[in-house]
Amino acid sequence: MKFLVTGAAGFIGMHVSELLLARGDEVVGLDNLNDYYAVSLKEARLARLIANSSFRFAKLDVADRPGMADLFAREKPQRVIHLAAQAGVRYSLKNPHAYVDSNIVGFVNILEGCRYAGVEHLVYASSSSVYGGNTKMPFSEQDSVDHPVSLYAATKKANELMAHTYSHLFGLPTTGLRFFTVYGPWGRPDMALFLFAKAILEDKPIDVFNHGNMRRDFTYIDDIAEGVIRTCDRPPAASPAFDKDHPDPATSWAPYRVFNIGNRQPVELMTYIETLERVLGKTAQKNFLSLQDGDVPATYADTAALQVATHFAPSTSVETGIGRFVKWYRKYYGI
């Protein structure tokens, strides 16, 4: 099949594109190669994809309305995996307009492109951050997500609402995937594991927020990529059991679904750090700080719906995942 993968030079986008190419699909990869973090890392990911003759790259910003319309008209993808976004909870406190441009304006352009190109299925990245101030664990797709604690989270919730509108009005099958703390080789330099490894190897202190009292459902990148493709292979249908008097937020009378993708095994932040220390063979200097604005103390995914729909659930342990990350990190940076 012919896929459009946005954010193809990104962390998740590269891995998803590689899986699609490995099974024989054609991939048009879009990315704007912005400088939110080192462009050289994005270019290195992209180089892995360009080596495959079934991959074509389009340097384009999803917020570019005429450019996106032209791309859809020219390429006519059968399915779209939308992973491009302005990422980062903490950065949204400093540069909110970047999130509106990319995550709201850009998403409208994706929806319009899918609508007019007759795309069979749109899968898009949501986030565990939509659960915001919720404290009931594990987080379920049936839970209310009306209390975000960051603008980033609000834009992801908005994406889910916008997708439902297009599923209802135009019959566009859409699936939103709420990712839980993705990590692994080729990861983003602004994420905890990357920051911790770099600081420890350079004998610098690491910042440990909420004085270490954090739990995260750390989810390994290969599991995320597999989950993305499995859901993309299964376009949603309208739910015949949907009850408008007692609506289920994760389904609809329209061809619309939302799934969690998490490891189902939340890990204490200090345990995560200790695992990294063992793999690196070095002890971290720790700078204990208060909880940052926009952050939450814990995440924990209920993935029962994903398992029923796709017969898959993430399962890679943090010991295995961190080991693979460190191996890649040392090789990539020659350490």
C-alpha cells in the first residue's frame, strides 16, 4: 500500500517507516526538519529511510496549507500515519504558538487532505498527556479527559475531537493513539533517558523532578511502531453498540477509535535511573527538584482495548529497552 507518514524524520516516524518499508509498502515521508532539537539527528534518521527505493521524502511543514493540499493531490496516499507535531510538554509553556501552528493548524490540513484524497484510514498521534489531572489508575480510554494540565495536552485532545468531527461528517476512518512515554534508540534529545545518559557520561548532575516521586509507563519504541501499524491495518467501523445516552469516549457511531499504547507496567523514576546507572556502569549525581508545571506524577495505561482490536500489547522491559538505547547511544556518539 501507499502510505503518507508525517514526521518521518522523527523518533517514532523513522521506526514506523522502516517497518512499513520492510514489509514492502511504499512510503512518502514528510518532515519540516525544524531545529527544535539537533537537525543532524533527524538527517541521520532520514538517511536510513532514503536508502530504500520505496521511500520518497517531502520537506514540508504540515501548517503549509497550499503545500499540503498539493502533496495530497499529487501523491494520493491510501493511508496516512500522522506523527508530525510540536512535541514536549515543558516547551509548550515557553512557545505556545508553535503548538497551535503545528498541532492545530497542521492537523486541519491533514484532515482536509484525507477528506479530499479519499484516504482509507488516518492514524494520528495523540498522547497520554490528555489524561491531565486524572488520578484513577490505570488510565482507560473510557475515562474523561477534560482537564489537561498543559497546552500540549490540550492540542492533543483537540486533535481527537477534530478527528471525530471528520469521521462523522465525511465518513473518514480515524484512529487516535495515546502514546505513553516512548523511549529507545534514535530517541529525542529532550526526553529523560537521553538527557540522563548524556549527563551521567559527562559527569554532570541530572535533574530529578518531584524529588523522584514519579511513575511512568515507559514504552519501548519497537512496541510503539508495531502498535501503530497494527492499528493502521484495521480501519475502524461505526460501533453498532454505541449508546448516545451513555456515550463511550473511545468509540462512536462514526468510524472513529482511540487507543492507549503503553507498557502496562509503570516504573518508578528512581528505578528507571538505577537501571540506566547499571547499564552505564556509572552513578548519577542527582539534583532533586519540585514537580514542573504541566507535568503529572504518574502514568499507567490500560491497553485492554488495543489487545482486543489488534491482538497485540507492548511488553519490552525497561532493562531490555535501556540496554538497547545505551548500545545505540554509545555507537552513534562514539563513546
